[in-house]
Amino acid sequence: MPKKKGKSISFDAMVKFFMQSYGIPTKRDVDRLMARLDRLEELLKTAVASGRSGRSARANAAKPGTTNGGFAKTASDTVLETIKAAGSGIGFAEIQQRLRYEDKKLRNIIFRLNKTGKIRRVRRGLYMAV
């Protein structure tokens, strides 16, 4: 007796199954995402046009001990002030001792300040404000 064939699976159904299994987005998914991005861009444009930056008034209020327009002092600001206060240059170890920042954090800050031209490297481990 010949085996009875079951219902054959269509190619479209097989493709849909694999797309769902592997999380591949469909055209419909991409269109939805694009529509959401368009709405977000419109919201940003209206917020910028109306002068709102997305921060609350309480977040923008001046905090005690801040210097840069009412915003909290960043770690980069603190390192830059320390280097400026030294005048003739200051070493990495002394900055680390004064500020108690971890090695990696301080190295990244010094690299960024040097790259933006706010400080210059006199020699290895010695920095001056520009």
C-alpha cells in the first residue's frame, strides 16, 4: 500500500517560519520602525523649536559648587582645574593622589583633554594646561 502524502508545505510558509525562527525583520517590521523614528524626529524638532531641552527645571537649577553654567562639575572639569592650579605642570601620580580617581578613568580623562587641546603633554607623565 502506498503511503498517503500529507499536505505539502508552501514555500511562503517555509520562508515565514525561518524568518520568525531567526528573528529576521519583515518589511512590515521595518516600516513600523521607520514610522516610529519619524515621530521621534518630529518630537525632537518641536522640542528644539520651543526651546525645551528635555531636562526639567530642577535639573537645570544651579547647584552649589558648580561652575559651568549651573551644571554639575564633571570629572574632566575637576582634572582640568587641578592641572591649571599646578601652573608649571603636574604629574599623573600627583593628580591621582589629589583626586583619588582610578587609573583607567584618569588616563581616559587626560587623553581626552590632551586630544581636545585643553592640556598639553610636557613629557611622559607631566601635563600642563594650555
